[in-house]
Amino acid sequence: KQWYQRRVAITAGIDDMLKKNIRSVHVYCVDNILVKIPDPLFIGCCLERESDCGAKVVSKAHPTEAVGVICICNGKVKVVEYSEISTETAHLTGDNGKLLFSQGNICNHYFTTSFLRKVIENHADDLAFHIAKKKIPTVDDEGKAFVPDKPNGIKMERFVFDVFEFADRFLALEVNRSEEFSPLKNGPGTGKCCPETCREDLSSLHQKWVKAAGGSLSGEGLCEVSPLVSSAGENLSRIVDGKSFTLPLYLDLTETGKTNGFHSKL
């Protein structure tokens, strides 16, 4: 019943978009601080190729990186989750020495609304479940609640990218990890995919923008360029060209590059 109600709600939403002549949608995950919203290059590529759907990918950092990989399974495009691929398969390489399954899915997708409508009409019940082993809060023999330190249960999951296999035309666009992928998956202080690494990655990218636009930076600290000023490094020359800045730096519309300021939320 719950799945049926959700299906009805999704259908109504897509039908509303079709009535408003919305041809396509850009879908992205919530935990990637470097996601480009929207990305004209990605959307333009999908439109030019008349793709039903598309996905941005990054080259895996190492064979067992915790990202799904986009591959062809029995002639269909699918995302194989990192928990579903064996260690042996993950390490397979081609004649060039590179990983055979290297295209990491970063959950940044393009879909036409007509394709999504077709999936609901013809394939809603064909979507496969993924098995995820989870640490599920439970109670001990004495009835006391606790969170286990290792997986103790199985969660059945479905993902938005499970519809890829139903596409007649699919596009994968490889992007630069340092410019488009820095996920938040762990808590503070863990040193990997955590708030600190996300802030550093965003700062490194924005420092790159400032330098490319003709500005110079000195000192230590974080750098942030407000999305109201630039969404991908464009139009910064008029603000920073020929100017020197001291970190930490926050560039927004009111400061226009003349005053250094530190964003308290950075």
C-alpha cells in the first residue's frame, strides 16, 4: 500500500511537470558540497545526444572506494553498488593497466520527464532491490536499547539510478573529482569524507577560481566565493583581477572583493 501511494504521488508530480512543458530534470544527492546546480555543460551534452538519462562519474580513487560503478550488465546500463561487487572484480584491470570498473557514480543525474513517465507506466514493478547491511539500533536481552558496533541487519533499498537500465539512450560524463565531488559521509574528526574535508575541498576549489581570475592569495585559512557572485568560477575577473587577498577570505556581493571577511558558517 505504501509503495502504491508513493507511486501515485510521483506520477502526479511528473504529470504536472509534463503539463508545464518541463522537459528534463537535474537530480543530485544531498551530501556533495561541490555539486554544480545546474550544470549547463552536463545538461547540454544530454540534450545534444537526446539522452533519456545521464550520469556524471569520476574515476575511482582506488579499487575498493565506496562508490557504485556504472557498467553494462547483460546489455543494460546499471550501477553496481560497492557492496555488491567482489574485491577480486573491483581490482580487475585492462591491458592499459587501468581499472576495468573505474567509473564511480556520484549520484548526479539527468532525466527527461517523458522517460520517467515511461518508467512508471511500464517498469515500476521491475525495479530491483539492493541489499545493504546496516547497524540497526535494537535492544539487548535485558530490553536495553543500544546501537551495535557492526552490522546486525539487512535493509532492502531502491535507488533513483535503478531506472538506467530502461533507457534507450544513456550518457555518462566523466568530471574532475577535485571540482565536482566531495561527499559528506562521516562525522567530524574522522578525517575522511567529513565536514572538515568538505570545507577544505570547497576552499581549495574557490582559491583555484580566484587565482585563475587574476587574484593572488596569501596567509592561511579558508576561502569561499558566494554563489551569488559566481557559481563555477565565472565572472570573477572584474572583482579579483590584479588584487591581493589575505586568507581567510569570503567574497560576496556587498564586499565585491574590496574587503576581506570570514564567513562564520564556513
